[in-house]
Amino acid sequence: MLAHIKQDFKAVFDRDPAATSQLEVILTYAGFHALLAYRISHYLKSMGVPFLPRAISQLARWVTGVEIHPAAKIGTGFFIDHGMGVVIGETAEIGDYVTLFQGVTLGGTGKERGKRHPTLGNHVVVGAGAKILGGITIGDNVKIGANSVVLKNVPPNSTVIGVPGRVIKSLGERLPDATMDQVDLPDPISDRFLALEQELMELRKRLENPDEKSNPCQ
């Protein structure tokens, strides 16, 4: 447990440029506080201690705004940026060096039993407000754009955006660990709409001016 906590603490400085001092992180970072409470409650849960793990989890939720079920499995180097509104369900599994931004939900889709929450691979980055629902698997090195709703498995080395989430980019090479340009993510559907709009404008011009010579390239 202590080794995980050390890696989580180090992850804050690796991925948050605003982190300037150890004391500041220890005293003011809600994401780190929530993760620290999770590490303790998860350890107690694994030891078979009743009630107390859930009590710690709920206390951390009230204090930090982050809800992590004690039974969830979270790897090393985990980082929650800002944290408010993050929810991680009971059967969720998270790999190593994963980053979640505020408002992310790793939840279920109903009253199903068994493995009902998602599994995230290593080096996954999930943008603000994204929802990953159900017992699906998100592969290694995946980027999920802000406010996406992911309901199906995502292959490794992919970028996902939209509602419902769709894969817009899949690379054979490894993506950066914890960098995510949430502003310039490509959107092929929007690009296609723009192309269709341009074609309609060209057709309208040709209909309004039928006597003009058509472009030989068309």
C-alpha cells in the first residue's frame, strides 16, 4: 500500500504543472486525498474488515467530492486532476499510470450483477465529464475526449470522442502517457458535414448561374 501511495504522490508532480510543493499537494489536493482514503479502505476491505471501508469511502466522498468504492481495483501511479464529481464503481478495474479529469464516471448501466463496471488498461487518459459505463474494456494507451459516453470496448492505442463514443483514431504506436489535447481532437463527422456544406454551396452557385462554364476539373 505504501508503495502505491508513493507512486500516486509522484504522479501529481509528473502530470500537474500547478503542483509546486509537497506540502501543497498533501494539504490541498482533493484527488490525492480521495486516493489516499481509497488505498486505506481498499486494504481494510481486502483484510475482510466489515463496514469501516465503506465508512471511510463515504467520508472521503463528503470531503473531496470523489467517490471510489473500496472494492475497486486501481493500479499504481493513478492521478485524478481536480477530482470533483469523479465516481468509480465497485467492480471497476484501473491499470497503471491512468489519469482521470473532473466529472469522470466509471459506472454501470443498470441493475446487472457481477462485473458491471469498466476495466481500464495502462496509460489511459479520460477527459473531463466523460462517462464509461458497463463491464467494458478500455485498452492500453487510450484517450477519451471530454464529455464522451463510452458503452463499447475500445481497442488499445485509440482516441474516442462523442455520444455515444466512437473511435476516431487508432495508432500502432504508443500514445503519450498523460497528455491530452482536448481542444484539437479530430471529429471526422463534423469534417464531413463541412465538406457536404461546401459541395451544396458549389451546386447552388452552378444552379443560379447556369450559363457559366463549368469547371473542367469537376
